[in-house]
Amino acid sequence: MDQALETITRRINALGLTEPTIAFTGRADDEILVQLPGEGDPTRAKSVIQAGGQLQLKAVVDDQTYPSQAAALAAHGGVLPPATEIIPGKSDAVNGQPSTQVYYLLTRAPVVSGQDLVSASPQPSSSNPGQYEVLFHLSTAAAARFGPFTQANIGHRMAVVLDNKVDTAPVIQSRIEDQGEITGNFSEDSAKDLALVLKAGALPASIKYLEERTVGPSLGADSIREGVRASIGSIVVVMIFLVIYYRISGVNAVVALTLNLIILVAFMAYAGAVLTLPGIAGVILTIGMGVDSNVLVFERIREELRAGKAPASAVEVGFDRAFLTIIDTHVTTVVSAIFLFLFGTGPVRGFAVTLVIGLIANVFTSIYVSRAIFDYHLSRMLRQAELSI
């Protein structure tokens, strides 16, 4: 069960930032609960979860196929050769003719199995435009076995077996060391799914779906709507306070804070992240950290102005002295958020993702963007004018 939970978790996490919850239900010792908030294609998710994903590379005995199991047995006097087995598969398409169901006589022991895989990734096919293939890399130990095997079997066929079915049986053209390709009529999505399943490993047992529920968006939409209203309200109040308390310099902080939120939302949209209530909490905390950074800088500048320094010098010293403090607070918070992401469940990880991205954007906006705005404002000020802060 632990192996199954770990395998399912790896497969779901590879689908994207959906903030999943994957855990034992507690009702029985063989049931796992999977929750996928915001998942728009549950059928695909189910197929990825349930896929076997066991890859094996085996030698094809006699380099031929048979139309049936009986034909394979008859070709060998009714008795299979030692250490061989009959596996179903499809023949290669020839002259535009579709492939048909055939049977292969393979060695029982695989040369390479899925446990020997280091990575697998989809890529456009070089021989069939518009189609995709899966490129896989083997471990060093597997490459040490695979290299001599392919060298000794050049000109003979080798079967790529997926979930006890022959996916393809190409002819070995040259020595292969640590990488190979799985070709077929793969679309981009199917190639991604196959690579995902291969990387995550095979399930140690089969899966049976006991219950499936799709929760309507009405309650969640209300909660999200209220959370967004709370975020907007807090932003407006904070911006009004900044402008009243720091005057024109407060406008500087408002611009930096707005840009911070734009960067955060843009990244989440680009990554396809789902905005849940914990994620909104991370956004609100990011707003607080952004205000804190600007307050640190502005108070430093005020101290320098009270000490009699010129505005340009006060701004430079204020940013320099606040820089280390801002970096220190942000680094410690980012480290905490990283641990939340590594060891937390789905909603906690969503909170950690928004917080980390927001903090990184805040360092950029509160230090560099705000400084650039100050420099532009100072360049247009009269030499004897006072800085509005």
C-alpha cells in the first residue's frame, strides 16, 4: 500500500500543479482517497492512475510473429522452448495497411525492465511528422547489460513490452548503450502520459475504483469569491494607508505592490496552478510582506532625512541599509515555505507555492522597481526640493 500510494502520488504530481490530496482513507487497509481540485479531465487522470506502466525489453525468438497462440505452439512441435513465453501484440504497419493482432515468442527474462529506467520524456518524432515518441534513459548498470546484448543481436528483433503486451518490435540496427526510443502512433498527450507512467514506475497491485464523486463548483466558487473580495479589500486599505502615511512615496509603494501581484498571478496562470483558499491566504501574506519591505525602506530613508542628508543620499543609504534585512526576512520565509511544500498535503503545498513566488517577486519589486521609481522622481526634482515621504 505504501508503494502504491507513492506511485500514485508521483503520477498525479507530474500532471501539474493541481494541489492534490492523496492519502489512505482510514476505512480499510486497502483504500486510497485521491482528490484533484480543479482537474478538468478526470477520465485522463483515472487512466494515468490505473495504468500499469511496466516496461520490459525482451529478445524475439526466431525473429517472427504468429497469427495465434496455437500457431506459435505448432511451429515448435506443441511445446514452447525453455525460458520462453507467448505475448500478444500488434504487427508493424506495411504499405499503409493497418496493424493486426499477432503473437510473439519472447524470452521470459527481460534484458531491461522498468526498474532500470532513469528518465523518460516525450519528443516529436523525427521519422513521422506530427507524431510523438518517448525517449528513455537507462541506469549505468542496465546500460552495461544492454550494450553487449544489442551488439550481439544486430539484425535481430527486440520487443518493447508494456503491461504484458508487445508495443513494438523493431530490428536492432546498432549497439545501444543507455538510451532508446519507444515509437508508435502517439499524440503529444499520449506520449506525455506514457512517459509520466514510465517515470513513476509500475503499480505493485491492480487498482479498482470503488467510488467517484465530482463536486459542483457552487460552494467552492462562493468561497473563492469571498476570498478574492477579502484580498481586494485588504489591498485597497493597505494602499490608502501607504498613500496617506508616506504621501507621494506611498504611490511608489502602491506601484511596486501592484506589480508584485501581477507577477504572481501571471506565473500561476502560466503554470496552470489552481487558486484555492490556502493559495489566496498565501497571496494575502505576500501583500503583508510587500508592505513590510516598503516600510523598512521608507523608515530608513526618513531616518537619513532627519539626520540632515540630501534626498538622493538618503534614498541611496536607506535602500542599502534595508537591503540585508529584506533579504534575511524573505530567505527565512522562503525556506519555511519550501519545507511546507515538501512535507505538506495538497492545500498546504498550494499555500507554499503562492507564497514562494510572491516573495521572490516582492524582492524584485520592493528593491529594484521601487528604487528605479525613486531615482526617476529624484532626477526630476529641483535640487532644493524636499522628498515627499
